[in-house]
Amino acid sequence: MFDLRRLFLGLALCATWFSPTVVAQTKRVEFVRHDNAHRVDVLVDGKPFTSYLWPAELKKPVLFPVRTANGAIVTRGYPFEPRAGESIDHPHQIGLWFNYGDVNGVDFWNNSLHRPKEEAAKMGTIYHRRIVKAVPGKTRGELVVEMDWALPDGKIVLREVTKFIFAGSKNSRVIDRITTLTSLDQRVVFNDNKEGLIGFRVARDLEQTAKEPILLTDGNGKPSEQAVLDNTGVTGEFRSSEGLTGDEVWGTRGRWAMLTGKIGQETVTLAILDHPQNPGYPTYWFTRGYGLFAANPLGQKAFSTEKKESPIRELKFTLEPKRSVTFRFRVLIFSMKPGKADMDAEAKRFSKTNQ
């Protein structure tokens, strides 16, 4: 088992923000802005980590692609930058994103250019407005951005300010996303819905094995017309803080969840950590074997009903006009498989942050 105490030899007390995995060998984080291309690149010790993107063809800003410390891409390319042998379902699931399926009755989750016009016309869009600041650093980098959540008629219902904190070590990468949503001149209700809140769409290698034929991209990255049952190279498995694995994780609550598999010869683990200050803590996990890895603390009735929990919970999270709420999540990308005790320690450390 990966032993934090032996590996870090007392360094775990060096900083309150950093994950123990990062404390030992922190790396410089830099940003390269390409405003005309609607992109900010994030580099760790000169190596590409991810990019903050807001091109017109996306209906929300995303982090894409996301890489391990060794450079392996852990996010699906389709449909933005399709690669051979990828799943082609759910084209709105791109990179690492944050949105919700029912805000005042409007769907912000499913919107994409692949939707029929009549459907897209009823969905919300999240617009990047400005980069507030991009601050590089020797151990961490901070990128602060501002966005607007717009209804189909263009009316802005939420102002979003998100601070991304990026860090890395020899075998890990870390993203903290601290998102503050502020209602403007009207009441905003996040109706109980399973589709939210922070989500990853992972590379084909990290999907769980399929049981039915699915459509994949061909050798040129184009969608194939023939569904196939081919699990070659598919190695992913979910695991939660409550000891559940695989498909059992879906719709359950937990402080953290992780997805482990192999990309080539590299063992890769993606993890999302919930924070005790988030509404609905501990979050429900919206995990699917086809490659969706999301945390949704607001869809309590949706998940508890399908899981036949007793009592059935409902959370219609509401912001009165001019009120704000902050969500905090940590994303970890390891080039290894941590044990449960290691992840519990990561979650405990993250729970003590108050950024």
C-alpha cells in the first residue's frame, strides 16, 4: 500500500493547503494566456497540465484536456478533439466542468452544439466573462475567472466567480475549484436533479468494462455507425469512501470517490473530494461505467428515490436575490493507486481548508 508517512517523512505538516502528495515535491505552476484562442494553458514545471477553455462551440467553460504528471491524458477527447476508439455518447460531457441540470426549470447540464436547435433553445448557457487574475507560483498557481449563467432568453440569473488552485508533484496533480454563485435580481432554485454538479468525462481506458455494444470513434476519430462490444484496454473501477466499488458507487453518498485504471503502462487514479462546508455534504456520486465521474450534493431526492432510501430526501437549494453560495471541491490525479487510509487522510486535510 502507498504509505504517506514513510514517503513524506514528516513533511505532511508543512502546509495546510497542500495535499500530502504535493508537499514533498512541489513544482512551479505557470499560466500562458491565449485570449484570442479563448484559452489559458496551465503548466507545471514547464509541462502541460490542463487548459481553461471557453470557445464559442462549448456551452460552458471547461478544463480540457487534463493530464497526469507523466503527461497521460485522462479526459475523453470526443467531441472537441476526438481520438480513435472513444465513446461518442453524451457530447456535452467534455473535460472537467461545473454546472447543473435544473436551475429555475432550465437545463444547464445537457446543452451542446450537438443538440437539435429546438432542444438547445430551451437550455441555459454559461458564458466566460473575464479573467480576474492569473498568479503563478513556486508551489501553486491561482486562476480566478468570472462567468454568467444565462437563461435561453439571455437573462443572467447567476454570476459565477471561480478560483482554481493548481499544484503538482512528481507523481500527482491537484485542482482545487472554489466556485461562488451569486443570484442577481431574482430568486434562484436548484431543483432537485441528478445531473450535476462538478463532473469529469474520462478517457476510454478509465471507463469500466461495457456489457452491451456501444458506438466508438474509428481510426480517424470519426463516429462509427456500427456498435461493438470491445473492452480492449478498458481498466477503470470506481471506489468510494464508504467501501463501495464499481457500479455500486452510483447514487450513494461519500466524502470522496476515486476511479483507478491504467493508461498504457501507467496506473492512474482520479479522485474528487467533497468539502464539509458544501450544501448537501456528503455528496451523492453520479458515476457511470461509460466514463462519467461527477459529484452532485444537490440531487438528493433524485438519488435517494432511485436507491429506494428511507426516508426519501429532497433538497431544493434556493438563493434569494443578491445572495451567494460557495462550493469547494478538490480533484486529485495520481500516477499510482492510493489506499483507503491515504484517501481518508487527503479528505481530512481538505476538510480543514477554508479558502
